[in-house]
Amino acid sequence: MGGVFCSHSPAKESSELTKLADNVYAQIVNPDGNAVSNSGIVILEHSVLVFDTHFTPEAGQALLTAIRSVTQKPVSYVVNSHAHADHTHGNQVFADAQLIGSTAARRDVLEIDLPSLKQTVGIAQSQIEKLRRDMSKETDVTQTKALNAQTRSREEYLRTMSRLKIAAPFVTLDDNLKIQDGKQEARILYLGKGHTDGDVVLFLPAQKIAFVGDLFFNDAIPNVQDAFVLAWMKTLEEVLKLEADKFVPGHGAVGSRKDVEKFLAYFQELQSIVKEAVDRGDSIEQATNAIVMPAKFSSYRFQNFFPSNVQKMFAELKALQASSPPSDGAPTTEKSAK
């Protein structure tokens, strides 16, 4: 959901696939597992296309095992919906595939994800060294055992992070790309900014299926850490123009057109509520404290993201207000010429 690293060891994921159509599958996962985000599999005439590879190499390997349960064709294409780690950190399992993503996604992997991994490894190494120094000085048996347990835990985490080989998309697009394999067609589309500035969609026109990554959170409050929420609303309108019946989100169950419309309605209602606060002249702190989740969305997962949703919408509406020229008759601070 964001470009962050987990320091815990989440539960292992089931590798059972959901069949969406002939030769089209989704891996719908529990966000608390080690896969975190959903994945898509399209079996083409001579090869396989994978859309997103989960959060860890282990989850990526489980995905490959699931693919092998339905086909022995080579995985020739891997599409990353965007650069966040929970969609890309299984890439290394598919080393022989062409890795495809937006230009912005490649930039984010190289400029944000790779340095973040190096920093994470460096911090873990420093923590282990400090724990070992503390242990060598400790005389209390109980404290020594506790420090030893902490050291082993950090060493295991370091081994996990050291096994991770981050791979950036090397086939990039700014608009669209079509993969034609025999009679089968897959379209990779950039429809605009949203969850990030580099989200792409995989559209299968014949099957009327769209894999939309984190542009769509089904029955869930979205992560807006790197988002452009006003542009996201317009991009969702473009998603809804696709002639698709099934929309596979980055998080949550496979949705219908109505589910995507409901997600767009969440943003529209949020915009309306936050705009009232901006128009009143409230501060961002006042808005965050005063605005509560609309009742119709109270069953959504990831409720903890709501305050950041309010803040992101507030910041964008405030910037829009500041850039708009005053309306006719509006007061001005400039003094009239004498």
C-alpha cells in the first residue's frame, strides 16, 4: 500500500488462484499476510503475463508456484502497477520476464525504493552491532538472554532484507502499450495520476477485465501517502470508461463497475466535506479533528487512513483555492491609486 518495509514476519499466504475467465486469474490476498497486495495472471498463447508480484520474494515464489498449477508456459511479461514495495518486491522471482511499468514507477524504484532498502539494511546492521556491544557488557543473565533474543530477531530480519533484490521496470510507458500474443491482446494503460503519479492499468478487452492496482481500493479507505486525490477522481472516471465488467483492485475482493463507482463516490463526498472546512477558513488541524467518517463508509477497512485522506484533500483544495483568481467583486488587499 505504500513504499515501506515491514519489520515483522507476517503470516504465510495461500497460493490459491481465483479464476476470472478462461486463462485469466487473480491472486486475492489478505493484506495482513506476506503478499499484502493482489496479483493478476493472464495466460497468453505462448507465454504468461503477471500483473504485480506481491510484497516479498517468498510471496512472489508462492505466486509462481500457483501459476505452475495452471500452466507451464514461460512468464514473459511482468507489469508493475506502480512502484510501491507491496506490488514489486516479488519481481526478482521472474528474472527472465520483461519488466514493464510507467516511467514514473521506474524513477520511484531507482530513486526511492533502492535507497530505502540500503538505509533499512544499514540501520539493521547498526542495531545488531549495538546489541552485541550491550550484550558483551551485560552481567545480568536475564538481560543477556533478552538482548540475545533481540539480536537473533534483527539478524533474521537482516537476512530477509539481504535476500531482496529490487528490480525496476526496464520497459516503460507514458501512455499505453499493447501486448499481442497470437489472438490474445493485453493493453497496459496510463490513465492519469492517482494513488501515485505512475499508476498503470492492465485491460483485457476480450474478457472485459481490468486490473487496476491501487487506483481502486474495494470497500477500503485508500492510502494517499503519494497520491494526487483530485486527479485521482478524474482518473477513476477514465477507468470507468473502459468496457470492463470486472475490476481487480490492489487490495480487496474483485469488484464490479458499481464498486468502482462507490469508491469514486467516497472521494466525491470527502471533497465536499473538506471543501466546507477550507471555505470556512479552518486550519488543517481543525479539519482533521472535526471531520468524521461518513456513516456509509464506516464499514470500510483501513479506517486508520481516514485522517490522512482528510489532510491530503485539504492540502490540495487549499492549494487550488490559493491559485484561483478572485471572483468579480471580491475584496482585494491592494490599495486603490489616489
